Amino acid sequence: MSSTRNSLSLFAAALLLVALAAVEETTRTSAAHAATTRGALLAQAVDGKQGIPLTSTTIANIAERVAPAVVNIEVNQPFMAGNMNGFPFGNLPDGFDFFFNGQRMSPRGGGSQARPNMPERHNTGTGFIVRDDGYIVTNAHVVKNSSKINVTLNDKRQFLATTVGIDSFSDLAVLKIPATGLPTAEMGTSTTLRPGEFVIAIGSPMGYDHSVTLGIVSAVGRTVTDVNGNINFIQTDAAINPGNSGGPLLNMIGQVVGVNTAIAARAQNIGFSIPIDIAKPTVTDLIANKKIERPFLGLKVGELTDSVLQGLGLPNSTAGVFISQVFSNGSAAKSGIERMDIVQKIDGKDIRTAQQLQDAVRARKVGETLSFMILRNKAAKAVSVTIGSYPSEPNAAPEKPESKAESGGGEHGDDD
């Protein structure tokens, strides 16, 4: 009898353990499900349009879907040691690099033109397919002045590409390869981007094609005059390096929101991308072979510092924008604007900053005339300036040699 009671006790204990285990498993499963549900709801609550639950495979799924539309671009270009003048914005200032493989592209000085029989260098960039019949978007500086452009798809097929069009103003270019039925990248919008949103970069850093990195939007509407004062960039901390230039910056639903362009070389994870809403109309016009006309004067401006005013013999209360450089291929030079002039008014409106001068020019069309009131040799002078069109080589030789001391070291980029 005692043996039977012991057996029953053991059996009851075993049943109790099984029941407790079942309760524990149910509790664990319910908690996990609740946590997942809360995470999903939280993500959706942050942004109803793009909020998604971020799992261990979310980025991989997006990259896998978009990668076939991302291409590796290899180019042969003349080797121009020690300068950047063969590229769209002239000498890129110290502290910045383009996302471009090969020689570092940010030293100052040096000659500007490639010469016959100069050795060529081999460089790598990135692009993305926007039409299934072979149209590819990349940066202008990736392909400009190239003698050969080779495109490699994600499936390892290779094609020689031709240049459809280059827009130095925005640093965008369109290539064409002889292929059809290609996968394409969907272009989204950059107007709704907010600092803190996740973004993904795909490109060929240092030649390692189709590398995927994740980061956030660090800032929007970022003005980086030393890189390209024409664009208000997206700043991102997604890890991007030389070779990523021209590649897509993606949102969390796999749409292109930017074209990766430049990095702050002396910092970590400070990169800049051209907003896709700026790129889309330019790409459309380039594919249609439309001439893109943008207002351009061809000058650089510097800060009107006390030392500059002292050098010009003017009182410290003098207001305006100091002209530090005038380019020979710009309408400013042809209209009589000279280096060391001080622009005080345009069309009767006071001009106090470089941005105000830039805005005044961009508010008008190519061929229209602006009325400048300048200060030259301590005397006011009226000058009529006809607005020119942005040239393919915006940084032509200056009208006169520039003195760094006279410019006050406060230069800004081309006004337009």
C-alpha cells in the first residue's frame, strides 16, 4: 500500500511540473508576442507611412531587393596630380573628399587641364539604374573627362557605358548601357526626411562593390559651400567611403532618397548626399537631352572683414559683400564686375550676405539683367549685369590673379 501511495505522489508531482512548465512557456510566448506587437505599434506610431518593425532581417531584405539596381562604375581618367580642377567644383578644400576611389581629391593648387599623352588613372564609383533600358544615375565627378566607362551589374555582367549627359551644377550625370529588362531603383522623396530617420547606403567603397551600411539622417538642408554651394545636402552618418560616390541613399522602404556625393575627410561618419527631389528633374532633363540653363555670374565672394576694409581704406561700418574672385567665362566679368568690388545693392535691395546675393541671382532667369550698386575705389558705381548660364567648366581661370591676403580668407563657392 505504501508503495502505491509513493507512486501516486511521484505521478502527481510530475503532473504538477508539466503544468508549471506549460504555464511558464505560455507566459514567455505571450510576453514575446506582446513585446513584438508593442515594437511594431511603436514603429508605426512614429511615422504611419514608413514605420516598420525593425528585425534582424529588415536591412538585409531591403538590400537584397535594391542591390540588383546598383552598379559598380570603373573609369579611366587623365591623371591630374595635385588638383581637382578637372572636376566640377575646382579645388575641393582641405577636409573634404568625394566618395571616389583612387587618388585623394582634396588638395589645393596645381594646374587645371589634362595634357595630351598624360597617364590615366583607374577609379571606381557607384551608380543606380533608373530605367530598365539601361539608364544609370551617378555623380558628374565620377565620369567627367573619362576616356572609358565600364559598368558591372550585380549579376557580374559588364557593359561599356556612354555618357548621356552631365550637369556640373548639381554634380549629377546619366549613363547608358546597351541592355534591356534591367531591375530599377525606385526613387522616393527627400522632402519629408527628418533627422534621426534610418537610411541605408549601398555602393563600392574602396572597390568592394555592393557594400551595405546603415545609419541615420544627421541633418537636412545642410549647406556645405566648400563642396557645392548649389545644393542643400542631406547629412548622414551611414558609413560611406571613397568609391560610394554616385550610389543611392535609401529609406526604410527601399526608395532612393539621396545620391551620395562627399564626405568630411577629417571626421568620422559625416557624409553628404544630394536630395533625390533635387536630382529627379535634372535626371529627367538629361535623359531627354534638354539643355539645363541655370543662372550664373561667375564670381566668388569673401567675408567683408575688418582687415579687408582696412586694406581698402574703408570704415568698419561699410556693409556689403566682397568680390574675391571673378572668372573669365562668367557674365560678371563681361559686365564689368571686378575683383575687390563690394556689392551693396542688387535691384535696389540691400545685400549683406553671400546668401542674399545668391538668392537675388537665382530668383531671375538666364538672360535677364540685374542692377548692381557696387563700391569701387571708395566710390559708388552702378553696373548692369546680364545673367549668364552655368557653364560645363564653371571654374575657368580668374580674370586677375587672386591674392589670399586681400580676399581675407573668407571665400565662398561660385554664386551661381
